Amino acid sequence: MGILRATPRAVAHYVRRAPGTFVWLAILLITTYVVRHLSPGFENHFLERRSTNIHNLWKDPVRVLIGSAMYLDGGTWLFYFVLYNLFHVPAERWLGTGRWLAVCAVAHVGATYLSEGVLLLAIHYGHAPHHDVFVRDIGVSYALAGVQGVLTFRLPWRWARWAYGFCVLAFYGAALVQGRTFTDVGHFTSVLIGIGLLAGGAVVGGPARYVARCGALERRERGRGRERRPTPLGVNRRSRSLTAPRLSRAGSACRRSPAPTSPTATPPAPASSRSRCRS
């Protein structure tokens, strides 16, 4: 019974620590359910109206940039639920909801415009058909790739950051070399944007202090590994000069020689009120 009572609280606490991620997942769940119940012909027309293709970016960029991030194109909702918990949740907890949302927006918008610009150049030089200006381009993968790039700086060890960053770049770089589509260009660009936002200091505050603290910890660990020369007894560690041993106030009072008494001296205090020194 105790586990059953604690589980809803743990789940609620987990969700409250990354509210933006789970609100986004809830919107994706609703839109995925709606799209699956549309007819195939109307579904294609419905998603093309919200696609960030060249035509829509020229006509109504704000609407399609926001709308395209609210639908899934390929992959099930459960698949993205796992990916969001692996990447978006730790990123939002680390960056904060505002900075996390800014990273997602910059990666989504920047990668969209750069990839569509590459496609426009390909159409202009005859490497792609002209009807690709209406190609369907929706989904949340650009924002996800940008967050994956930012998480490179979340790891506390330098070697782990280099290894993780190399793996992410190699994954999206291999897809770019093999596929050479405009979406592959967008994914690789999103990772570079995510890494550049934190490396360039655009995402300031907590993440920057965290990276600096990780560097300080690494330097401290290297300093602890160095062998230190033993300091002789009675020698000051900083000045290396001989110093006399110091006695505490209580110890000096206990070792002080008693003053000579005179016939007119006052009688000693009772034993209950006399101060006692530890032997």
C-alpha cells in the first residue's frame, strides 16, 4: 500500500520538474490522435498547410513555424515519449523552462531556414525538382537535435563531454553523408546550433556556472593527486618558519603558576563556584 501511495506523488513530482516537456507531449498526443482519424487525402492536405516548406515560409512563416512543431511526421508517439524523457526532461531541468524553450525555438527556426535555403539553392541550380517548394516538412526532430547538442555540456567530466559530442556529431554526420537530404542538413545544423548556444555563452546563468564548476572540480582533483612534501612539526606551512606552540586559553590558565598569598588575602571561593580545568 505504501508503494501505491508513493507512486502518484513521485510521478507528479517528476512531471512538475519539466512542465514544458510534458505539455508539449500532451499536445503531440492530441494532434497525433486527430491526424490518424483523418482520411488519407485530407491528411496530406492538412499537414501540407502546416509544413515549413519554401512556399509557406514565404507566405506565413510564423504560423507554419509554430504549427509544424505540433505534429509528428514519422515515428509513433510512444517513441517520442521515450526520446523526450531521455533528452528534453534533463535539459529542461538543467536549463530551466525558459532557456530550454529558447534552445528549442532557435534550433527549430535556424535549422528550418538553413535547410530550406539549401533546398532552394538546389532547385535554382537544377539539382532538385521545382515542385519541392511545396514539399512536406513538419516534426519536432530539429528541436530534439538541438537539445541533444546542448546536453554535451551537461556531463561533469571533460572526456565524457568530448565522447558524447563526438557520438552525436558522428550520428547526424553519417546520416548527412548517406542521405544528403535537406532534413539531414537540418538535423546536423540543429546539433551545431545547440552546441554553439552554450559554448558561445548565449545560454547564460545556471548552465554556464555548472560548466565552470566542473572545470574547477577537475583542477582540484588534479591538484589532490600531486605529492606534497611533509611539513615538520612546529613549522608554519605557509612561511616555513619556526613557530612556538600555542596554548589555548583554558590550558594556559591551568598551567599558570599561582600567585603568592598574603595574610590579608580573601578566602578561596567554595568548591561549587570554583572553575575547574580538565586534566
